[in-house]
Amino acid sequence: MNEKNLIKNLEHLSKQLHVSEDHRNKANDQVIAYGNDYMNKVSELPGYSNKYEIIQGLEKFSFNEQGQDLQLLIQAVQKYVDPAGVNPASGGHLGYIPGGGLYMSGLGDYMAAVSNQYAGIYFGGPGAVKMENMLIRWMCDEIGYPSSSFGNITTGGSIANLSAIVTARDFKKISGDTIKKSVVYMTEHTHHCVHKALRISGLQDTIWREVSVDEHHRMSLANLRYHINADVKAGLIPQIIVGSIGTTNTGVVDPIDEIATVAKEYDCWFHIDAAYGGFFILVDALKEKFKGIERADSVVMDPHKTLFLPYGIGVLLVKDQNALAIAHQYSANYMQDAEHEDQEFSPAEFSPELTKHFRGMRMWLPLQYHGLAPFRASLEEKWRLCLYFYEEIQKLGFEVGPVPELSVCIYRFVKEGFNTDELNKQILDEIHKDGRIFISSTTINGIFWLRIAIVGFRTHLKEIDLYLSILKQKIAQLLD
Ligand SMILES: *Cc1c(COP(=O)(O)O)cnc(C)c1O
């Protein structure tokens, strides 16, 4: 066989990867039917199922030379993937920080993947890059950042926090001998991804100061000042302060404006992890809590949490775009064609990524299609639902933590003659077994708390009332 015939033979098989219109029509119908089926029953789906054994069915699908029938594959997903574990699309998911999964975002992902626009560099995909940059600018404007700010759309909050820590590290020149003298200030409620980011970025040998919190679990300013003064006296260098807008444990907002003042006074990088709470800034009634956010050096928010997008999207915003660029700069000879541009920044210059998913589309499409109003309304609804739950749960005899600031509430049942921790662990267990509503727990100062986070856009009064009625029933049973 000559070389050309060999190539032609390969081409014949290779062409199967481009799906013809006939096959496409059929495949589209099958996948859309799957999506519609899911959407039609989503409000009835449980928040959690402990049938983990079903996933073993996937083992039947080894990777072979021959392709499989699509319907069979869709059925495999329906049987072996969808029914087990936490269901993030369910309105009954009230554990950890729920996700959502906007349908329009799914269609945005479809469009992004079909065209496969190159979103890493302006030269390659100017429209995709422009779209992402407009989203970043919109978020910078929302938090009151100047035009000299910029950011990056990442895969999630952890990676956004990692990029923030790397940016702070390079801006503050924390390297070599200064590492061991540099101090990072956090609280016990700082998300563990910040510790992970410090370790990954080579800052594991910095000093991590746990600033104490007040009775509302907010960073204590007096204690922050106390530690910084003591550290300066000891010849150490205060470098980074990490505040939270919406801690994972209790949804608390640290005193942002006041921390910003301290950070400025001592020349520290002030980072805010607002992965969960950030988008509540869209709610007028909650704006006051965000006072001072524009004074932070960097802010992380997660559209796959409080903007209800499917998993796989976080955002880092940095007030000084140069700081972000310096920490992520690169150059290579094979990139020379792409380096003559001045109209739009390229994501690759502000992120560890080069080639990346056209991630902006999954956010741009739903924001444009629905408009901002339903997002604001849904977030305000979540906050008010949480306040409602806070009142109602006390009527059932539960003890509660501080009034919810955003949409997280902690509560526990206390009854004479019962071990409180054990009793609440049993309640959690019963709720998980029931499965209709999924919740999680946390431990603060050695005390076990039940916890709900109301974040899903499909969570409404009906789900909260259902949960209250389940609790009432389970408690009656347990006390019996
Ligand atoms: C969820 C969360 C993170 C981590 O974000 P991922 O998107 O899960 O990587 C960080 N900080 C806070 C406060 C969070 O709620």
C-alpha cells in the first residue's frame, strides 16, 4: 500500500469523529430527552441518596476499539451516575455550600464546546476573550474596583484563592529568607483552601496566625492588632490578612472595612475570600455588609455557588492588574505570533492556564438571557428563607447560633437527659437516611452543630417547610 492509500484508510476511520448531520439529529434528540427528563423530575429528586453501590455498574464500560450505542451510554449515566450521592441540582440540597446548575449555563457550555473558541489568548479567540473580560469588568464594577483592576475566571474558588495567594506572595516579595519571618493572619473559620494555597505556593513556612473571633464568629480587630503589634516587635513581617465574606461554617462576614484600615496601616496585602458570599452584593438590602470590599487587594467569588452556575467556575479579582500579571507572566518563542496585541488582555497572562475552556460562555449566556433581576431576587429569597428558618427552628425547641448574616444557619437540639452531641448526630443520620433534604454539620469550639446553607436556586419555601416538618417528626421519634 502506498503512503497516500494508507492515509486515506486512516482518514476513513478518523472521519467518524466528525458526526454527520443525520447522526447529530438523532444524538441531539437523545441527549435533549435526557436533559428534559432530568429537568422534569428535578423538583422531586432527593437531595441525597446513599446508594453508592450502583456506581459499580460503570465497570462494564471498559474502553474498546468499537463505539457504543448512545442510548445505552445515556442509560448508563441515568443508572450508574445520577442516582448516588448528593444531588446538587435538587432544591433539597442544603448541605455544605450547595451548587445549582442553571440550564442556560448548560446550553452555554454546549455552545462553547461546539465552536471550541480559544479563550486563552486574544489573538486566537478575540470574541471569547472579550466576553470573559466584560464579565470580569462587570464584577470589578459591582465590588467598586477601579478601572486599573482586573481578574481571571478560574475553575473554582480554590484555584482562584491559589492565584490570589501567589499574587500576594510576589507583590510582597515573600521569598528566600523572608518566608520564615512573614506572617499571614486568618481565623479558625478561614476556608481550608487558603491553607492549601499557602502550602502549594511555597509559603508553608510562613507563620500562620489564627486571629480570634468575637461572639458572632467574626475576626476580632483588637486581636488582629494585638498580634500584628507583637509580631512587629518580634522582628517579624506582617504580610497577608485573609478576611471572609461568608465563612463556610456560619456564613459570617468579617469586619471588612476595619480590616482594610489595619491592612493599610501595616502595609499588608488584604485578601477577601468571598467564594460563597460574594454575589450577595447584588442584593440591595445586603450591600451594607460589603462596605470596604473595594479596599481589599484581592477578592474571590464563586459563580458556581451564589450565581447558581454548574460546577467549574470561580473568579479572582485583583485591584492592581499589574500585580496579577507579574505573578502569572510568561513568554515563549512559540508564542511570538500572539504577542502583538493591545486591545484586550489575554486570560493566559493573568492565570496559570494557557489553553482553557471557553468558560465565559456558561456565565454570559444565563446573565444575558435571564437578566440580573431574577438573580438578585433569588439571592434575596435565600437570605430571607434563612431568616425564616432561624425563627421557625427555635419554635421547634432548637438552640441557634448568631442571626444568619447571609444564608447559613447553625442550630442544635438540646434536651435534658440526652447527650446533646449524640442526639444531634442521630438527627443528622436520620435526615441523611430520609434523603429528601440533604444537610451537613460542623463543629465550632468543640460543639457539634447542625447546619444548613440555602444557596440552590431551586430551594424555596416549600423545601424549607418540608425540612422543618421532617425535623419535627424525627425528633418526636428520637425522643420517644
Ligand atoms: C467553596 C469555598 C471555597 C472553595 O471553593 P471551590 O470552588 O470549592 O474550590 C473557598 N472558600 C469558601 C468560603 C468557600 O465557601
